[in-house]
Amino acid sequence: MNYRILTGEIEHEANTFSKVPTTLEHFRARGLLLGDEIPPARRGTRTALGAAFEAAEKFGWTLSHPLAASATPGGTVTNETFEQLCAWFLAGGEGCDGALINLHGAMVAEGFEDPEGEMLARLRAMLGPDAPIVATLDLHANVTEKMAANASALIAVRTYPHIDYYERTWQGAELVNRVLRGEIRPRTVIAKRPMLDGLDGGRTQAGPMRDLIDRGEALEVSGKALVVSVCAGFSWSDIYDVGPSVTVTADGDSTEARRIAEEFMDYAWETRAFVSTTDTEVSVAEALERAKAGEAGANKPLVIADIGDNPGGGAYGDTTDLLRAMIAADLQNAAFHAIYDPEAVQAGIVIGVGNKGRILLGGKQAPEMGGGPLEIEAQIVSITDGRFRCHGPSFLGGGAWRSFGPSLMLRVGGIEIGVISRPEQTIDLAQLSSIGIDPLHCATIALKSYHHFRAAFEPIAREVIKVDAGGLGSAGPRTYRHIRRPIWPLDEIQL
């Protein structure tokens, strides 16, 4: 029988503390493809949709692929945007026998704290109670009862940096095929605890997250569970269901699945305060001292991650304090990627390649956090349309083409600076090389990211350190209004 399967993706991670709402234009800026635009962009890539196309060929499915939409993490999605994305996506579900889709799991929309749960509920109502609906998720998803109730299975990625979307989608495809063949009837249950965060922020190198993922995979191999997904949650979403979760998918009877999920979350609660010691966070002054000390004869770069202004967590991506300090320290053979500032890009275009001029750079979104605009005399080294092909292992990679809009590289003293028109964290070497920065021959590379950069940059680095130079993602108290209370670590709790 030739089954018709709905596929596609809607990805967004909401930092509800951002003052910039996410609109359809933000999805168009990062990636919004409709219908027949999708196959040429995703087929043959090691991405979630790349795997879906390969699975369709293997199992003889006809794919309905109405929408692939992704926006850089940012503020709450407007209601109009959410409803339009839903309309496009669900229009492709008519007449389908099942669904294999890629979501994030930490989107928040106006009127919907749980938009992915709402989307899955609408899809379930359309396809019927027994149709296989499998969704892949980011491991920083804030998973809800509504999501678990309306999906046959929720399959979270198991790596951070996320490099296994392709494999997880294949896992989902095999599950969908087994349902269609009548071999299994998957049911998914969820367990949570009163935790705002925990599981070491989702780090999968070692610690409780690694332990639970390994135990879950062993259960899958043994056949005691179809899927075990561990999610660390995303604490920058001020919603009731924020926080870590475990979902377990079983065949038919979910009694054992419930026991496993609760046991796993007991362990997550017991280890909630665990923090990796592998991440070294230092002051900006110490980071620059290390950079200066290693300039002479460096054959690998010191990588400095500016975690306070990570666009991958919804920060604005335009703070200037770290760059200002690098310029003051007169670093040589250094790179900084990247400042989000479309106005500065346009100013650089007017100045022209090879010329020098004054530019007011960055600090425009929230100058009170991480530094206001930086006035510099810079040489314009390159100007591009911002389009490049990722070649790294992380989720932007897999051979997919990306664009950060008109971009340029300018030079101030011994520092080469990337300036982009669309905010994005730095996770792929091609982001630097596409504008003329050679990351393999820098003594120092400063970048705006938190952890995803490690997949591509750690192998080339002599050392990796983190600094919190201010920004929306900077450590410090946040005022929550919608999370459930009491909750750890904001409240004292005895379970």
C-alpha cells in the first residue's frame, strides 16, 4: 500500500524575556520554504528533512511537505504568525495516513503557551486517533502533557551540540513504518518534577543527562521501550510547563513506560544541582590576558565564547563590551563573530571594500545590557550577500545552505570582525570563512554562542573559555510570572 505521510518542520525557541516579538519575517529571514521549494533545499542533506526524504524512498511513501520554517530563537511568536504557520502546515495533512515532523518544543506564541501541543492536537483531530504522528524535538524542549497525548512518539535529539537530528528522524521513520504495518500501537507518557532547570543544562558529554540517555538507549535496544526521550527544558520561557521532562513510548500498555519515566525523573531530581566542571568561565580581563599571552607562535586559536549575548538562546546578538575590550587590549590576529547590526552593514557597503571609514557598531537593541554602540574607524575587507553552505556537524550543518543577510568583514587594528544582518549564534566554521576570516590561522576567536559552537570549534582550539560580557542571556535574576510554583531552585521544596 502506498501511504501518504505528512512531513515538514516548524522550529522556534522562545525567550519570553525578549522585547522583540517573533513574526513571519523572522521565519522568512532564517528559513521559510513552502511546498515544492523544500525538496531541492533539503534532499541529500544530513538534516531532519533530508532523512525524511530518504525514508520515503525506502518505504515507498508519498510525502506531503507543505512547510519548512525555522526562526532564530527570540521573543514570543505573534498569534498571527503562529496561525499562519499552522494553516500552511495542516493544509498538507489532508488525506495523510501519518506524520513525521520536526519541531523544537520550546516555542511560545501569543495566546498559546504550548503552541506545539496545540499544533499536534489539531493534527491528531485531522488524522484520527490511530494514525502514527511522530515528532522530533530539541533536547531543550519544554515538553507538555498535551504534546505527549497527541503524538505517537516524541523523539528528542541526544547530543548537545545537536548533531543527530538526521539519526533521530530515521528512528522516527522506522517507528512510523512499524505502525503502518500493524506491528505496534505506540503510546507516550510523560513525567516531570517541580524543576525550572537541571540535568546540567542538557550537556550530553557526561553527568546525569548522559546517564539517562544511555539508560534510555539500553531500554530501546532491549525492547522494554520503543522510545525514551530526555529533555532538559528551556528556562528562558516563562510558561507553566517549563523545565526538564522524560517521555517514554511503549507498545500498547503504558504501565511500564510510566514507571520508567517516573524513575528517570526521580534521578533528574536527585541530581538537579549537578553542574559540569568542563566549562571554564572567566572574567573578560582574564580572557584577554590569556589571549595576549598566547598570541606569539599560536598554532591553534584560543576560543572565547560570549555566553551572555548568545542569539541561540534568544539574546539580541549586538552587545559590544567584549569587542570594546579586545580593541582596547590591541589583540593581534584575532577574530570576532559576529555583531548583529544591519545598519552597520549598510554603512560599510557605502564605504566600500578596501576603504576606511567610521561606523557606529552594535549596542542598539538594549545598550544597558552589555554595552552601547561602539564607534570605530574600520577598514572594510569584504562584503557578501551572507549566503553560505554549512559543512560542520551541528544542526545548521549537514550540507544545508544558510544566509544571514548582507554581511561584511571589517578590520580594526589586528581584529577581524563579522557583521551580519540577521542574528544567529556562531556554530559553524563556514560562518567565518564565508566572509573572509580564516579560523584555522587565528590566534584568538571570540564568538557569540553558549555550547553549540563546540562541535566545530573545539577540535581546532588550543583552549575554550567562556565569558559573560552582558546581554539578555547574562546570568542573573529573572522575574517569572507564569511558571508553576513552588519550583526549584526558586523555592525550597521537599519531595
